Amino acid sequence: MHFKKMTALFAAAAAFTMASAAFAADYTVKPLVTDLKAAPERVLLVGNSFMYYNCGVNGYLSGFAKAKNAKLSATMATIGGAGLDWHDVKSYLRPNGLSSYSTLNDGSNRLVFHKYKDGKVFDAVVLQDNSQGPVHPELKKFFEKYAAIHSKDIRATGAEPLFMMTWAYKDKPEMTKALADATTKVANANHAMVVPVGLAFARALRERPDLGMTVADNRHPTAAGSYLEGAVLFATLTKSSPEGAKFNGGCEKPLSDKDAAFLQRVAWETVTEFFGWKK
């Protein structure tokens, strides 16, 4: 019995070592910024269809926040196929623009107009470029240019910028490392944090290749993909684990308890290892 237990422990240790080595091989550029200055309560997500598939990753992020009793709300501004050069982020941050009012969800249909102290609408803004942008020979110059412009405009309002690392296309796994390094390099240049979604996708596919992360076009997320994206966003923004959240997804596409628990673990392990956080 003792021998069997020791064998199991050695096997588990070997598997962990191999997984960690594979994770490290997914990137070479390390993040310089590993924490936000303060936990954000209001977050703006700026991107494209990688964010708005499956009714929007903002819904997944809000679902995790509610399940984990975190004070966090998410607003999304997305354009299909967009790079950061398509977005006028400065205009999104004006106090009479996005999130300036909302409708009560109590059946009354009554509007509530919001006022923000010092005109600061959002505490953090997550920027997601075109899925090829950071590594495309013709587009990467726009990613680099507008990453700097948007970061400056975001900081001018008192908010913090973050850059979301997207995932490899299913038929181009080599994109994982290329996107990871390119995104982290630009984030480091702008003293901003990275949201390592692409690394989480690669990790999930290694451990559970049966659980598809992308739909038939090999690039847009399945419900599981959007769920993992939301979990990584939650973990990065709150510096807390999504594990144990009684939330299996929305948009009439809830996951099984098993799949949800697996993706929660992958998200937290990815984030803690990437940033060097202690669990």
C-alpha cells in the first residue's frame, strides 16, 4: 500500500513538472507588471468578436463576480474584426458616454443616471487587439502605436490599462507563443498588466483536448472558451481564484459541473504561474 501511494505521488509530481515545463515553453517574455494598484470595481472591455461571442465575455465576468461576491461590474465596447486602431478609447471614457445610465431590472423599465466622482467612469480598461494584430507583419505597428495612445488616455482618467493576450487558432498552435510574447512585450513597454487568456487556452487543450475551445472556424470561442476567458479575466482583475464559483456560464450555454471546475482550475493555475503569485 505504501509503495502504491509513493508511486502515485511520484506520478503526480512528474505530471506537474511536465505541465509546468509545457506552460513555460508557451512564452519567453515575462510580465513586468504583476499587480494592479487597486482592485477595480468598474471595468471596460474593449475588443472584437473574441469578446462578444456567446453573448459577451462581460456576462461571464459578471457571473464570476456575483458567484464570488466580488464588487465588480463590466461594460463592453466591441467591433467585429477590430484592432485597437479602430477604437476611439478616449471617447469611451467620457463621463456622459458609456455607463452614464442604465435600466433597472425590476420590471419598471426606469432609467437611472449615474454620476461619477471626478468624471472617472472605469477603474480598469482591458484592451484586446485583432486576433492576428500583435504578430501580423502589416498590423503589429498599429497594435504598438495604439497601445501607447490608449494607455495614455486611460491613465489620464485615473484608470489602469491591461492587455488581453488572445489564443492560437486551432490549426496554428504556434501562435500561442508568438501572441504571448508580442502582447507581453507591448504591455511591458506601457507598464501595463497582461491578461494571459491565450496561455490558459493552450493549457486547457493540453489537459483536455476533448473539450474544444474554438468553434468550426478554428478561432472564435466555444461556450467553454468564453467561460475560460471570463475566468482568466476575473482571476487577473481581482487577484482571486474563480475556483468554487457556483456559476457554469450563461447565454443558455451552461457547462457541466465537471467542465466548469476544470476551467476554473486552469484559469487560476495559469494566472498564478504567469505572474508568480502565491496560491
